[in-house]
Amino acid sequence: MTLDAVLTKWSGGWRGPALAAFIAFLAGLPGLVAMPPLDRDEARFAQATAQMLESDDYVVIRFQDAPRFKKPVGIHWLQAASVSLVSSPEARQIWAYRLPSLLGAMLAAAACAWGAAGFFDRRTALLAGALLGGCLLVSTEAFIAKTDSALAGTTTLALAALGRLYAAQRGGEPAGRRAVWIFWAALAASTLIKGPIGPMVAFFAMITLAVWDRRTGWLAGLRWWWGLIIVLAVVGPWAGAVTVATDGGFWSEAVGSDLAPKLAGGQETHGAPPGYHLLLTPLLAFPMTLLLPAAAVAAWRHRAEPGVRFALAWLIPIWIVFEALPTKLPHYLMPAYGGLAWLAARALAEPIGAVARWLGAGLLAVMGLVLAGAVFYLLSVYGDPSDAWAATLAGGLFAAAALVGAYLMVRRAQQAAALGALALAILAHAALAAAFAPRLDPLWLSARLERALEQTRLLPRQGVAEAPVAVAGFAEPSLVFALGTATELHGPAEAAQAIVEGRPAIVEQREEAPFREALEARAGTAVLVASVGGINYSKGDPMTLRVYVAPEVLNEVRR
């Protein structure tokens, strides 16, 4: 059976979106299971969700005692449901908090294929969903417990439904009312997850199409009044509850302290000049990188086609907006990657010219070798000889994905090149996230401290030693998630007081002298039970963290 026959067989009906979702599942699952909790955003989101479950307060978002008024509540509700179904907040199993992100990536891939099927043949639609689900950015965000993958899933579904409606008005398959309700439900869900981003992507696409086509009649079929009622029904109850519960503080903080600074300048050192996203896309889209030059050619050549026009309206306006914003992060453009995948898949539907073939092959080879080089750089800085096999596996697979894809593309086997590079890239990502990265011990200070406390029976949830643990000199959210909500992140005096009270303390080396002075002033004695050295990668600082406990407590837990 030829490759074309296989693609045709597996792309019909529901199988195309289902297979695209399965590819996204395979790409994201290894990291979901194996990667330790990440600082800082993931651990903050997971900890805030854990506190929701512990306190039964599903309205006000908090990180320890501080309100966290930056994003709407949607992702926390999804994580809370996931943890309640498969784990518990006491277990602190990060994979349970990551499941909504994996499902978001799967939804994005499936929706991408479903929406593309309204314009293109089924095989092209399947390839679009597969390319999106397997690209580096989507497969990475799929195992990080924060908003972005869920946002990409809901936004892609909204745009896919909008695309089906647009296609129906341009001579395609009838979309029916179902597409209208899917559009509004997905848009409402995206709003509850990350505020205005999803609606902004959709409305910029509508405006662009209206101006380009000089017709707006098809937009009347969106049943705007009913749509707005759906959005208000989904978002309104929580918005009203949080307004009352915080006396309006949520909105002043979310808009004044989070959104406005991103519009005014590079927030939290995340500023970058225009062109940032353009330069990063060949890396983040890997291995779709192979098709980027051909996608640009297809976009220009077939811009009159409804599917290509819709993909451009989806992609270009929001790209311009995010390039213009002073604050930039790599994942900001992910809700628009579905449009990029449509263009890449459309390029595969016809022979690719020599210039685009060679450019794509060269770009893929360079990005693959960059990724392989990054793996070996991490090995040299943070690894040891026992990690070499995992680095060789991950780096070798990235290089293989690049070189095999480039070779087949140059030899005019463009579909085999795209699928071969995709399969090898998914294996490479799995090796990186599941085999190599978790072995880089210097990077995972919180996870190693958690293990050290567990081995000495001092971990709070073991219920042996007094809690909470006091920490001086290290305040990363991943440690709070590991040790529990009550973890004290203060200073050396509080760490000394914890020892006197029979609780464990963790002291960073630079706080050692004031800790000893404070302990002496309290007539306390501390025994060193563990020492963990490494890098606080959020700050780039080398650290040595020591775990102390009073002698009598140590004797008690050893009995």
C-alpha cells in the first residue's frame, strides 16, 4: 500500500481528527509523566489549583496567602477536575495537573484537522492536524500545567468552526448550526481560560476576511445575540463572583498590573524587538520547519482559495499584533499555529518547487542540528557521564529528523519527508523530555529536596515530623508545590525558629551565617540531614541547600 493510500484510508470522516489528536497525545505524554514540576509559571498554577481543592474556594485564586489576580479561573477549574478524578491535592502529582494541557494540545490538533477538512481534501486536513500536534511548541506546552495549551485548543476549535462556516458560504460543505454553537462555546471557554486572547484572534480574522472579501453577509449567520448569551453564561457567573469576593480587586490587578504593563513595555524582562516571533518560528515549529518556505509560496500563489485566505486571516493579523507588543514570550503565537499548519499542509498538496525544497531542507537541517547541539550543551554543563546515553539518543534523533527530512525533501519525496521528520521529531522530543532532561539533577532542586525530606521521613505529608518546613534563601514555587501550602518562605531567623519548634528547615548556603547566629540566640541546636547542590535556573544562580532538624526530632523520626 502506498503512502498516499495509507493517508487516504486514515483521513476519512472522524478518523482524520482522531489520528491528529493521537499524534498530539504521543508527542506530549512522555514529558507529562516524566518531567519534574517547572518554575515558575507551572508550579504557581499547580499550587494555586491545589489550594482551591484544599480550601474549597473555586472563585478567588491564591498562591499561599497572596492573591493571584492575573488570569481567569478556567485552567484552575480544569486542573481541579483532573486532580479530583485521578489524584488528590495531598499527593502533589504534577502529571495530574498537566492533563488539561495535554487534552488542549489534542483538541488543537483534532480541531485543526476538522476545520481544514471544510476547505481541503481529507488527506491535507489530516496532515495539517498532524503537523500541528507534533510540532515542538505544541508538544512542549502539552506537558506544562498552565493556560497556553488549553487556550490553543479552545481557540483553534473556535477558528475551525468559524472556518467551516466561511467555507460553507464559499461553496463548501454545509456547516449547519452545530458549527455556530461550537464557535461560541469554544470562544467562551477560551475567554474563561485566558481572557481576551481567543476572541481577539477570532475577531481579527473576521475583520480581515470582511475587508479582503468586501462581504460580511456570512458573519450574520453567527447568531450574535445567542452567542453573546453563551459567552455571558460561561464567563459571567465567575466574573460576578470574583468581583464581589475581591471588591473589584481582581480586575484592577489583572488589567492594571498584568495586562497594561505588557502593552506598555517588556514585562518581567520579557521584552524583545519586532521580528522575535519570526526568528523563533523555524525552531518552535520543528519539524514543520521543512515546509515553511513552501507554505509561504502556497500562501501567495493560492491566496484566492478560501482555505488559504482563511488561514492567512487567522495567522497574519495576530502575528502582527504580537510582534508589535513590547512583551514577548515564545508561546504567545501558539493559538495561531493552526493557520500555519493549514498553509504547510496545503503546500504538500502539489509538487514543491526547487527553491522552496532546498530552503526548507536547509532550514530543517539547521534547526535540527541546533536542537541536537543544545542537548549536548546541556549535557556538558549539567550532566555527567551516566547521562551520555540519553543525550545521544535525544540529540541523535533530532539530528536524524532533520537530516532524513532534508534528504527526502531534496529527493522530491515531500510527503515522506514531512511524515518521516515528524515521526523522528516526536521520538526525539520524547527522549528529551522523558529520558534526558529529568536526569539533569542540578536543575531540579525542588524535586531533589522533596526526595531528601522523604528519605529522612521529614516530608510534611508523611505526617511524622512537625510541619511546615521553613526555607531561607530559596523561594521558588516548585518547592511550595512539593512541600505544601503552609511552607514558610521567609528568612534565616524564621528557619532558626522552626528548628527550635521541632520543625525541619532548609537553608541556602548564603544564609548559613545569619541562620547560625539566630539559632544560637535561641539556644537551639541543628543537625544537618541532607545537602543538595545545583542551579536555580529561574535566576541562573548556583545554590547549595542544606536540610536541618533538631537532634531530638531526628532521633524521633528514626525510631
